[in-house]
Amino acid sequence: MSEVYVGKGGSVDKALQKLKKKMMREGTIREVRDRRFYEKPSTKKYKQKRRALLTAKIEARENRLWQ
């Protein structure tokens, strides 16, 4: 569970921004969105493969640029 501590005189708005950023880093928001609707296992595998290919493509492009 994500927690954000607010000091004395701390702003609620800033605390909410910190909480949102922390949850994004942890992947909590993405997981909630993914679990919102049922997804068939075959569709999950397809999406994972697509995400892996895209990530590999981006990494390859970055490696080419830095060489």
C-alpha cells in the first residue's frame, strides 16, 4: 500500500500529487486499469508480446543513437 506522509502545515494538493506519482512508479494505476475488465489469456499474451517487441525496438534505436 502506498503511503505519503504530510508534515505539519503541509499542503493536501502536494500530498495528492506525491501519492499519484508514487503510484505511477509502482504500477498500481496501470494494474487497476488492466483489471477493470476481464481479458482472455490469449489476449494478455498477445499484448505482452507486442509490448516486448516495442520495448526491444526502442532499446535498439537508442543503442544505435549512442554508438
